[in-house]
Amino acid sequence: MISPVAQATDPWRSHPARIVRIAEEIGGVRSYDLVLDNTAVRAAYRFVPGQFNMLYLPGIGEAAISISSSMATPDLLTHTVRSVGNVTAALARAKVGDPVLIRGPFGNPWPVDRLADRDVVIVAGGLGLASQRSLIDALARHATACRSTAVIHGAKRPADLLFQSEYAAWKAAGIDMHPIVDVGEGGWSGPVGLVTKLLDTLPLDPQSTTLLCCGPDRMMTAVAEKAFARGVPADEVYLSLERNMSCAVAHCGLCQFGPLFVCRDGPVFSFDRIAQFLAVPQC
Ligand SMILES: Cc1cc2nc3c(=O)[nH]c(=O)nc-3n(C[C@H](O)[C@H](O)[C@H](O)COP(=O)(O)OP(=O)(O)OC[C@H]3O[C@@H](n4cnc5c(N)ncnc54)[C@H](O)[C@@H]3O)c2cc1C
């Protein structure tokens, strides 16, 4: 008989789960709280911030989605999803109680164990914040004793800023929040412009700063260049890449990135490891 731990960690096996809560986040984006059906699998399942699951809807398909919930509540797996195609649009039609199959967790996470005594700068473009929410939660709970944490979150409009209801709690936990929007409408009194504008003015010590970025490739490249201009070394700049993927276990080659596979070696990479491949357009 296969043990529950072997079952839970088998990367080819999808595990039945149920949607227990759906939260409307911003336009076209919802968070789905999922609970694995099998108690032994649930107990064996653990993830680290930055990892993702493959969510499978039978008859429709599978999509890679970051885990956006707290490591402190591993029984409840939240996925924050923008409806763009087959699987995500089907999820947008789903209701509480509906089944979803989970395969995972997959991927190289944020470098949580390297953040002690560091000044952590988190930069998120749009939905990129979903992949960083569990990390911010861990830092807010002081699970990692970093020296300071600043979050720069950029969105098109004020209504597109993700997880706004959590900013007060994050601030209360000592996290320095810096939201910025492209278009300052609806009484917005905060900064207007790109995330790089805020990065220019953020006081930072290049010797002690680790920068963690998630968003569109072009934005991440611009952020990394700003960080280098401020003296932050390339091995202290981490990017989470998003690429089309299918197997999630480095077999199919869909997410191959030079000699690396985004599903296995990423999605989180230090900049120095991937710099030479970033300029190559994805197919
Ligand atoms: C590691 C990782 C983590 C991710 N986390 C999240 C998340 O937390 N929330 C979320 O909403 N999405 C996330 N994504 C993106 C998600 O996997 C894709 O949008 C996925 O293709 C949606 O599946 P679908 O069947 O709905 O769309 P499809 O029908 O497969 O495609 C819809 C459209 O999106 C394009 N597309 C497909 N995959 C990608 C991709 N990976 N990047 C850019 N464009 C793509 C297609 O070319 C097509 O135009 C993540 C992707 C990766 C690789």
C-alpha cells in the first residue's frame, strides 16, 4: 500500500479538493480557498511561499497557480486567479462546494531561509502580489527575523490594487507599504507612476538589501536594473517568472528557459542565474 506521505508528494497524482470560500478581490480576480478531501494527504501537504499548484478541472484542463495563503494555515490553500482562458474562466464560474483537483506543491520558492537580518524589498506588479502574499504573511508574523520589510505594489488603477483589506494588518506588523498606480483616479492621493519611481526614492542599504520581484518580465527587468544602479548585487535580486507550463516536473519542456525549467528550477530565480536568458522572447 502507498503511504499517505508518498501519495501526497507524488508529483503526478492529483488530489481531490473542495472550494470552501470564494472572495472577489479586484475586477476579474477571485481568491479560492481549497481544502483537500483526504485527511492524510491534507496532513502531509506542506508548501513554502512562492510555490504553486497545478489546479485541474476534469474535462477542461490544468493551470499553474501560486499558493497565496498563509503557511500558518496549511490545511486551507488559497489561489488568487485572474480569468484569462479555459481553466481560469471555468474557475470563475465555480461555486463554493465545487470540486477542484490539486497537484503540487511545485517549484523553487522565495528564499525565505536567506532573509534573516536582511532589509527585504518586495516589488509586485499587478497579480504578482499573489505569489508574494504568503511571504508577506510570514514576514508579518516574524516567522523570519529580517531587519525590515518594504512592499512596493503597482497597479493600473486604485481599484486594481490587490489585497487592500490586508494593508492595515501588514502595516501594524511593521511592514512598510508603498502602493502606486498608473492612473490616480477616484480620490487617490498616493503616488502615481511606475514601481521603479518608488524604488528610486526608497532609502536602502545595498549591502543588506534583498529584493524580491514578481510581475511582467519587462517590469521585473526594469526593477532589477534600478536595484543594480543602487548597488544591490545580482545574487540579492530574485524574480519569479511566469511561463506556459504543462507537466510541472521538468519533462515536457514547455517552460524550458535555457538549460533551466521554470517549473522545477523556478519560478523563483536569483537574477544572476537567469540574466542571459531574460532577453530571449518566449514562444
Ligand atoms: C508558476 C506560475 C504561477 C502562476 N500563478 C498564477 C496565479 O497565482 N494566478 C493566476 O491567475 N495565474 C497564474 N499563473 C498563470 C496561469 O497559469 C496562466 O494564466 C494559465 O495559462 C491560465 O490557464 P487557462 O487555461 O485559464 O488559460 P489558457 O487557455 O491556457 O490561456 C489563456 C491565454 O493566456 C496565455 N497564457 C497561458 N499561460 C500563460 C502564462 N503562464 N503566462 C502568460 N500567458 C499565458 C495563453 O497564451 C492564452 O492567450 C501562473 C503561472 C505560472 C507559470
